Amino acid sequence: MFYNDGVPFDENYKMTKCPICGNEEFSEKALFCRICGSDIYNYCEGDVETDADGNEIHKNQHPCPSNARYCEICGKPTTFLKKNILVTYKDFQAANEQTATDSASTDTTAEAGADTGIVDYATNETADYSSGYTVSNETADYSSGYTANFNYQ
């Protein structure tokens, strides 16, 4: 399985696109997005120590790819996972399984729609158009990536 929920990054693991707002303008020394303030590096939490004033000090942090939930070097959680920029791998897998199930259900419903109704993919509802509508060559494009063909009689 490929975890394709990261954003592009350069050879230094600096994001070239903000994972929150999509900003693509960063100065050479930027550590945070200038638009939304999000981290543009995905580091692991490293070793956490507390100083005399009770402040956390992170040491031995490793840069990680934008889709990494855990560090490949030390196994610690990453910034993007801890700040909920990325969902857990279990949630990611569940969402992909649900999408695949929904897609399979939609395909089956769409095939059935040729006889009984047509699926409106924008609302995911099936309407009964048996009294005057047939499936044909006029194309309607939906933002979800599906297309449906209609012929109004």
C-alpha cells in the first residue's frame, strides 16, 4: 500500500507545498508557512528532556518525508502525526477501504441505474427517471470525478 497523503518535499525534507493551506512560497530559511504558520518540516519528536524551568527540549530529531507518521531511524512519532496533519495509518487504511467499498457500490448502482434510475454522484442518491428519461450520450460532469450520460425525452 502506498501512503500518498503527504505533500511534495525537497532533498532536505523541506515541504515545497504547505500541507495545510497549499502555499508554495517559502524563503530559503523558512521553518514555518508564512500563510498559516504550519510546520514545513516533518521531524520526529526525538528525545524529549525537560530543563530546570520545565520547558521541553527536543534533541536528536530526524527529518522525515511528508507522509511519515513515525521516524524510520528512531521510531518516534512525527510532527505531522502529533499535530493531526496526518491521520493514523489505521484511519488512512479504513478511509481507503471505505472509498473502495463506496466506489464498488456506486459502480453497481450506476449499472443498475441504466434500468431503474440514475445515480446523482454529487449527492450519492438514485432517482427514478423511468417515466421519461433514458441513459444516452449527453454528458454531465460531476466534481467527484464521475460522469453520467443522459438523454431527456
